[in-house]
Amino acid sequence: MDEHNRLSPSNMQATMPLLSHFKIDKCSLFKDDNWNLDKLRRPFITWLTSLKSEERKTINKEEEA
């Protein structure tokens, strides 16, 4: 996550809640527990940009509750 966030603009930053939802939504990408940045960064960005602003806010707020 740190490496992705270092390489990304502020509107593409990863958070733990977003990554958790991404892993659930894209479980086929996770054959093991390896979070390979080269393999997952592009699908994560595509998934993240497909979310509406409200969806992203809701996901991030779920972790706070």
C-alpha cells in the first residue's frame, strides 16, 4: 500500500478499507496472500476509478464504525 500511495496522486490513494473491498470484489486475483504490486496495481486502479465518490466514502467510513 505504501509503495502504491507513493506512486499515486491523492485521488488514487489506497486505504485499508478500500483494499479489503478490492480483495473481496476481485478474489480471483488472489490465489495466495501475496499482494504483488506489479500484478495488482492496474486492476486496483481500474476498480478504484469505477467507484462513485459516494461509494468510496462509504467504504472508507465502514472501517471507522
